[in-house]
Amino acid sequence: MLKRIQALFHSPVEETQENTFDNVKVAAAALLVCAATMDEVYGKTEQATIRKVLKTFFELSDEETEELMRLAESEEQRAVGLHRWTQTLKDAYEVEERARLIEQLWEVVYADGELHDYEASLLRRVAGLIYVPDREAGLARKRVLTRLGIEN
């Protein structure tokens, strides 16, 4: 409990020799993990989707992808809210990049073929917190549904 309270007063992620990723990458990766765990099931399909998204989105090697994935999982477990991550992403990305991130989040939540109410709620909150217009978030969702062959 004390660690969570202390985390509120520290910067999102301090760079150390073990962490070579900037706060933006860690924030995006942690949100992806958060989306995948929102339904309390963190399966291999969701994990594989996150790895694919991280590797593509940030143009990472396999080793870098695994390292960022481990860091994101750790960061997500220690998190006390979304604000740190969403503030970092809102400040770092233009609206097009933020909309692309929303699309990646939709891809993760649909990786298991189902949309849980908690996942949908998270995506609506994140879209609002990073200032992605409802229309853009909706279009991102439709692109993912079409790409995955899921009927709405």
C-alpha cells in the first residue's frame, strides 16, 4: 500500500540501466497490458497481440519487445490509476498517433474474440483522457473489427 502511495509522487518511470525505454513507450505498453487484463483474463493470445503491437508500433527488436513487455506488466501491477500514462501520451502524441494507439488498444481487447464491459469502459475513458474524439475512437474500433473479421 505504501508503495502505491509513493508511486503517486514519483515520475511515471525513472530511467535506469535496466530500463532503456522512455516514459512514452512504457505508458503505451502499460495501457495495452491494462486493457488486456481488464477482464481478469490475461491469456497467451492477448500477450501475443501486445507483443506484435509493441514491435510494430515502436519498431522494436524481439529482445526489446520482451523487455518492454516485462516492464509494462510490472508497471501495470504497481499502477494506481490511468492518469500518469494518459497524461504522458496526451502530451507526447499528436491526435493521429493517439487515435492509432486507441486502435491498438481495441486490437488487444478483441484479441480473445470478446469485448467485456470493463474493456469497453476502459477504452472510452482512455480515449477521453488522451483527447481522441469519439468519432475517431469509433472509426478505430470499426477498423479493428473489420481487420479481425468480427461482426459488430
